[in-house]
Amino acid sequence: MHFPTHSVLGVTTPPLSSRNSTHNLLKFPLFSKKRTADELKLIRFVIQNFGYKPVHIQHFKQALTHKSILSEEALLQANERLEFLGDAILDAIVASYIFEKYPDADEGKLTKIKSKIVNRKTLSGIGERMGIRQHLIYNQSRSINLAGLEGNALEALVGAIYLDAGYDRTKQVIRNNVLRKYLNLAQLLEEEIDFKSALFIWCQRKKLSIEFKLLDEQFIEGKWQYEMEVQINRTAYGKGKGLSKKEAEQAASKETLALMGEI
């Protein structure tokens, strides 16, 4: 394109429109930043397992970064904040999914189904099948429960996708590429929930102490009956009865999880 020139005090200058065009060319790089080998590996992993191509790769790096590898000053760069966000997003997506899938189920049954999907055991299993541990960034010199890290990182990756693409796209990704691909819902519904293990995992995540206290034991009509109480940080929570201590502990754990809003 030809732009007319102007002469001011003998110096020829291009017109404003031409200068603006040159400025805009300088403002935007002609080539995007080249991805590192690790970034390309991470992008392939996310595409393979979630059917989504990351835009802001930093979200996904953070989602896989455990605090064990960071200094005290850099702990906010760990994946815990993204895990918190992803936990809430995943909860909403799963709730809407089962609400639509089971139109005749009441609130109690929907809650039970949701708790089986979003509990730590299920999420850790999905994370393991995805191979998340091959991409985790953590201090390998420390003894760390990698299965637990995988479940946490899965939630953090959901948070990363949400920040990258918004709720509607995340909902589509999780439904089409996670729930349908990695979740055998029929098999899951046949399994009994181990409420005691779920409660122990919950307390570990919150860094809380837990113990079970025997409140009562009676021999009635030829059978022993037990009553147990859950104490978290020495504070009494749920109680439960059963024909064995184990059964009573399960009942007490279930009541405690319900009090905590976890089921």
C-alpha cells in the first residue's frame, strides 16, 4: 500500500497511518514462543486424557506441582488452590450429571451416588489409570502416598481447565472424556462405601487427628452389640451401633461424614 509522505523542515516523514501500522507490527510478535519438550509432553497428556488442548500451560504445570518440591515462600505455586477450585467444579458437574441420569432418584440416593464418584478412592483410581504420577512434580526423596497425590492432581487439573476455558467447556470435557471413559458407574454402585477409610483420608487431608472411642458394649439375646464414637481433634462427632466394633465404626464414620457435609 502506498502512503503519501510529508516534509517538515526538509525531513520527509511517513503519514500517521503508516507509523501506526509499523507500531502494530512491532507490538505483536510474528512467532509464538516455542514450547519446551516438557510442555509438549504435558499438552499431549492433557489432550489424550481430557480431549482438551491447554491454552495457558502454566495452569496445568501448577496443577501437577506438589508442595513438597517448593520452598516455604513459594507454597502458593503448589496445586492446592487449584485442587480446591477443581473439587468444587467437579462436584457441580457430577451433581448435574447424575441429576439428569437418574430422574427418579430422591435426594438421598443422588447424594450416595455422588459420594461414590467424587470420593478419594475413585478419583485416585482414575488418576492412576490416566498415568498422572508420570507427570507429577514432587520431592522424590520423601515418602509420599502417590495414589493420594494423583486424586488431588486430578481435581487440580479440573481447576486448570476451568480457568483456561470456563465452566461450560469444562463440563463438556469432564462428561465426555472423564466420566464416560474412566467411570464404570454400574460397577461403582454395586460397591459398598468404606466410610471409615473415607473419613481417615478426609482427616489426613485436613491434618486432623482421629480416633474411635467405645461408648458401650452389651450382650443382648446371645449377641454382642457395640456403640462407637468418632473423635476428631478430641472433639466428639458421629456415633454408630453394630454387632461388631468394625460395623459400629463404619456407622459412626458415616454419620460423621454426613455432619461434615461430605456425603
